[in-house]
Amino acid sequence: MTTVIKRDADRFMKELRAHYGDVWKIPTSKYLLQPDFVVVDPKSGKKTKVSFVSLDDGEVVGIVYDELG
């Protein structure tokens, strides 16, 4: 199930970059077929889907995202 976060999407992505070294915009990523969460900007309505990429042992190695129409 995808979690929806209502927050400024640009600021949210900047904060993710501050805490995780690898954050990529990859629209065709298979990880975005079922994103971990969707960030919705309450003012503009802009939506960004975000997924964590992890190894088999659960270690997060990166984050992929794409903006929704």
C-alpha cells in the first residue's frame, strides 16, 4: 500500500538528498510501479512518487522518484 504525504514536494526531495547519498529521478524504474509513497504538495497539487531501493538484507542503497503529471 502506498502512503500519501501532504507536503511541499521540492522541499521533501531536498531533505531526502541531505540524508541519502543516492537520489535519482528515473521515470522508467521498475521500483516506481508500486511506489513506497506519494508526496502531494497541498498548494500546487504537484505529486511525486518515491521508492526506496534496498538490497536483499534490507539496507537502503538509494531512492528513485518521478513526478506525476
